[in-house]
Amino acid sequence: MRLDRFLWWARLAKTRSAAQAIAADGRLRIDGRAVGRAHVAVRVGNVLTYAAGSQVRVLRVEALPTRRGPAPEAQACYADLAANVSQQPSAD
């Protein structure tokens, strides 16, 4: 599935144009590799890292959406890995 389409269908971007801008910005990474094109393929298991506002989002693709459905359906397509990091106790 195209990266811009995944971002839009998974409701990580409000419009497909916004999803294309995120992808073409050059700050999004798939499995650690910088991406500068909206048509890059996204597969199950890929880890996406990008800046969203003042925070860095780290997501693992769990499933490819079949449509742009409601938010709960979209959220089932990815796991937010950054949320797990902030919940771990510090090593102090």
C-alpha cells in the first residue's frame, strides 16, 4: 500500500494531501530509512517514525486498512510504540 494512502486511511493525516506532504517532507522514516516520496510501499511490520506537531510518533504497522473507516478501525491498523517507551520506569 502507498505510504500516503496508509497515513490517510489510518487517520494519521486529515487529508490525502496532508499525508502526501508528511511523506514528501523527508522527515518520515520507514524502518530507519528516510523517505522522500509519497508512493513508497508500506507493509505489515514496518516501523514508521515522524514528527507530528511537538512530538515524535513511532508506529508499527499491524494491518493494512481496506478503507478509510471510523477511528477505532483505523487505530487497529497500527501500534503506537512511543507510548510504550514513556510508560517504562527509568533506569535510575
